[in-house]
Amino acid sequence: MKTLIAIPAYNESKNIADVLHALKSFRTSADILVVNDGSLDDTEAIALACGVEVVSHPCNMGYGAALQTAYQYATVNGYDEVIQFDSDGQHNVADLSVLIAASAEEQSLDVVLGSRFLGDRSFDPGSGKKQVIWFFRTVIWLLTRQRITDPTSGLRLIRRRVFSHYAGFNRFPNDFPDADVIVDVLLRRWQIREVPISNTRRLQGRSMHAGLRPLVYVFKVILSIFVVVMNVRRDGGR
Amino acid sequence: MSVGLRLTILGIGAVFFILVYGLLIKKKVSERLTLLWSFVALVAFIFVLFPRLLNRLANWADVSYPPALLFLVTILLLMLLVMYQSTQISVMDQRLREVGRAVALLRHEVTRLRNLSVLDNHLQINVNGGPTDRETEFTE
């Protein structure tokens, strides 16, 4: 099984080296790809110095666009699965083995989601974020009748059938591919399983959800879910 | 509507027409948008040339003040135009991101191939025990 660990990064010069060193010390045959999303700092140089593959966008195009670049790279280079991993140090490298084990255990799975709520029951994302997560959990359940505990988790393993589909033009959200993508995957009857993961806070730097952005995030994802539902109905989930 | 006002509006319309077609010739506006702007100008021309038409339309639509109907039609046309521009911006945005992705992946591929060719050159030097043709070419 050929696996790619895809790391979208934007201005993460303070965190990227630690994340890459942790990943490289983790015994895995997976290749590592950093998608530098037009960073203005030394993210690209640091990642290259760490000896991993780096694809650099000519300008900042968004988190979703960076992931889509990784999907295109994985499709062209014949990877079987892609693991999305954040560049801010929020994800624990040890959780990779949980995702990989779940994928190896159940061959019919298309997506393995890391859930911070299944692992540490006391995980508290903060009151605002908790409400957003509850809201999207409810939306997903209403639309698909499936219970997803952590719709905003960025740690995901995606199989070829799914990422090669999303690598296509205009098939993936540019900004926040979270609950909308989960709804899309479920409506297309692809198999999802959640596995418990731990959670740590970002090491340093500014989150892409800082300031007023959570509000924009909620409305954008709601609109994106609406588009997903209409499109899946139109094309019959093909 | 006085003759002077009608002539002024006609003059403004003519300048607008020349401006749009000038931009088209300089390729600063597309043929499709020129057609759209020409349609807007044509509607304005018709109302200037046949002012009673506006009164008749206002009567038919039960609008007591005919210019209000003209404003309504103008605002609706402008809104349509802005909406069309918004869709075009979104389409362009998607295409631009796709081009950006292609550039990023191709640049990565070029770097990889360049590194491979450098490595290949080094290997040839080691095997042959001397510089390759390409190396000689560069040193000369």
C-alpha cells in the first residue's frame, strides 16, 4: 500500500520543522509531501531542508486548494491512500498508526476520520467551537443519518477512489473542506469510520480560524453543504 | 422631454457606444459583454427617441410617475450585469486556482527531473572515470 502524508502549510516556519522531524522519526514507509500554500516566510526552505517533497503554490490559494494539490499529486504518482496532517503541530504523530491500522483492518473503508472526542473524553475545544461542532454534527445526522463525532477534525486518511474524485476540477471546496466534504462522502455512499485520536494545541503562530473567521467559516460551510446536497441529488452521487 | 435634453442624452449615449466599441477594439472588453452593453444603450436610445413609449409602458404597468419605471428597469439591468460579473469572477477564481495548482505541480516535476539529470551526470562521471560530453561542454 503506497501512502502519502500530505501537509498543507501556510506561514508555518515556526512549527513545520518540529512536525516534519516528528513524522520522520515515526517508522512508516509513507512518503511526506508539504504543500506550501504561498507562504511569505521560510516554510518552503525549512521543509526542503528536512528532506521531504515540497510543492509550492505561486500564491496563497486556501487550505482546501492545498489539499486538492496533494490529491492531484497523489493521483498522478499512483498513491493508494493520502493522510492529511496539519502543519501546526496540533496532530500527534502516534495517531497515524491508529488511522493506518483501521484502514488496513477494513479494506472496504474509503475514509478514516480521526476524532478527538472518541479518544480523550474530556477534550474541550472551547464553548464557541463546541457549539459549531454540535451544529455540524446535527446537520450531518439530519442529512445522512450517520453519527460523526468530530466533523472539524483535520486528521483524515483517504483512499484513492475518494481523493482521485476530489482531485478533479471544481470538485473540492477551496477554503474549509470539513463537514461539507463529510456530507458529500456519505451521500455518495462511500464508507467512513471514525477512530479515536489525541489532541494537542498548535505549537506556535496564528490559527486560520482566528478572529472573526469562525463566523465566516460557519456560513461558508453551510452554503457549501447546500451545494453538495444539490449536486449529489443532480448527478445521483456519481 | 425637451429637444435639448433629448439631444444631450443621445450625445451621452453615442459617446458611451463609441467608448464600448473602442474598448472592444483594444480587446479590453469581450464581445459578449459588448453585446450586453450595446443592448443597454439601445434600450436607452429607444426611450429617448420615443419618449411616449415610456408613458405608455408606465400606464400599462400602473406606475404614476413614468421616470420611476425607467429607474426600475435601469436598476434591474445593472443588477443583472453585476450578478453576471460575480459569476464570471467565481469562474475565473476557480480556473486561476487550477492553473496555480498545475504550475506548482509542474515546477515540482521540473525540479525533480533536473535533480535526476544532475545525478545521472555524476553517475556517468563515476562510471567512465572522466567528464561526460555535457560536462566537457560546460567546462569549455
